[in-house]
Amino acid sequence: MTTVIPIVAIANDLRARLAARIRDVPDFPKPGVLFKDITPVLADARTFAECVDALAAPWREQRIEAVCGIESRGFIFGAALARVLGVGFVPLRKAGKLPAATVGVDFELEYGMARLEVHAHALGPNVRTLIVDDVLATGGTLAAAYKLVAMLGAQVLGAAVVIELDFLHGRACWPSEVPLHALLHY
């Protein structure tokens, strides 16, 4: 079982504000999918700032050296989290979006196949990293991000997501010995 970090930094009122600002969009990106839209969280400065602070709380004493954000909404939270933690940000991009030499991982999404890439020299050996995304669904994207960062020789200390869709069991794709922190569970 994956380690679950207690969320002592997120108060019930913040949880309620976050949950109230998560918009359900039915049948997106395809029929039968209920999409969890985080853009209303981003539009509220206080809630967004508190969300980023809550994401940062378990990692503040972990000597993180880089935050890796997954395209595209993981960029938003990842870059903000990197700023709060005082470290650099490394984008994990969809195929063909990075200008220099890359390494990549192909993986399965809930709606098909995809590829995640990173610049080949974005992280050095043993760099202490945190992977960030907005939603953990089936786990394919987060697992691919882990593989990609590990391919560069970096040390993945954990992952942080705003939302985990528990009913999709995506956590099972994450290495059980590596902490995974989620603010909200559906």
C-alpha cells in the first residue's frame, strides 16, 4: 500500500472551499466521464494560495531540490509549489513540445495512449524531486512521470495532487514505498 501522508496543514474550512470550487463537467472529454475542473480554484486568489500551501506542507522539511509538473494543469500547481518551496521547476511535457533533446515514456490513459517527455539534461543524478499534478485518476500519467524522472537518475521523494479519484484506483500504479499526497478524495 502506498504511504499516505497525513494532511495536518489543510483545515476543514479549506477542504470545504476547495471542494466548493471544483466544478463537475459531465461528458468531458468523452461521454460518460465526469471531469473535475480546477479552474474555479485558480480564479480565487485566496483559495489557490492556500491550496498551494497545503500541497507544500508535507514536503517543506524534505529538502526537495526540484518540482516536476505534469502538463498541463500540473504546470500550474507545480510551478507555484516550486516557488513556495524555493526550488526549480521541471516541466514534464506531451510529446514534441520541448525544443532540446528529450527522453520519453509511452503510457496508457483512460482514453487512449500518450507520451510524456522531459529534457534529457533537466535533472541530474540523485536530484531530490517532487512530482505534481492536478488529478490522480487511473494512475497512468503519474506512473509515467515517475518512470521518466527515474530514467534521468533523479530521486523521486513523492508526489502531490489536488484531487484523487479513489474509485479509479490510480494509487495502485504508484510505487508503494513512495509517499503520495492528495488534498481531496472523491
